[in-house]
Amino acid sequence: MTTTNFLLALAMGAAISIYLPMIAHTARIMGAPSMGNVPFFAVAFVVSVLIAGVNGDLGSGMAKIGDVPKWLFLAGVVSALMILISTYLIPQIGTGAFFVLLVAGQIIVGAIINQFGLLGVPAQPTSFIKLSGTIFVLGGAILVSFGDQLMGR
């Protein structure tokens, strides 16, 4: 992994830490959690089309949209549910616990995807070091989420 990719991925994590609470706040303002993500998906669609147009990918990309296996469109359902559940959880458990659990879930599932080469990702067997790191992340998520209760506070 290059330093640039490391920093870019870290920046994406920071962006998500701002993005999801913004959506949760919008849902509270709108008084409808199920509507909190609607304005953002509309903006994301327009921006995505504009970026594809600027890159010269719009025509060729739209022509191939029918080639995408239908089951892959479930990613849109997952995205909508993730944001909807985020609008519920962030005010309930706070951003610290929410994000450490979000990251722990990503690391655990990412390790499974890599291990078996699922979803078109090249198989990358899990080493003892990577498995140890995953266990430490899960342990950290438990401590962040339940640490005060475990210490009797």
C-alpha cells in the first residue's frame, strides 16, 4: 500500500465521520428519519453524472448499465438502509461507539471477503497478524461501547 492510498482511505474515514451525523441531523430537522438521505442521494446522483460527464465516461458507462448483474443493484438498498439505520443509531449511542462498531464490522467482513475472494476481489488469505489485528479491533469496539459498564461506572 502506498502512503497516498493510506492517507486517502484515512481521509474517507474522516469524511464518513462527518457525513453520517450530517444526515442524522437532517433527518431530525425534517422530522422523518426515512427522508434524511433523500436529498443527499439526489445531490450524489447529480454530482456523479457531472463527474462522469467531465471524465468522458457518461456515454460509455450508461450504455453498459444493462450489463450490470441485477443483484449488484442491491448495493443501493444496502446504502439506503445503512444511512437510515445511522440516523437512528447516532443519536442513540453517540458517534464514538457508532463509528468504532461501523469500522469493526467493515474490518471483519472485509477480512472474510479477502479470505474467499468474494465480490470480484482477489483472494488474500488472512494471516495470523491480520487475524490478530481484527480481534484487537473487535476488542476495542467492545471497550469503547461497553467499557464504562464493564468498569462499573
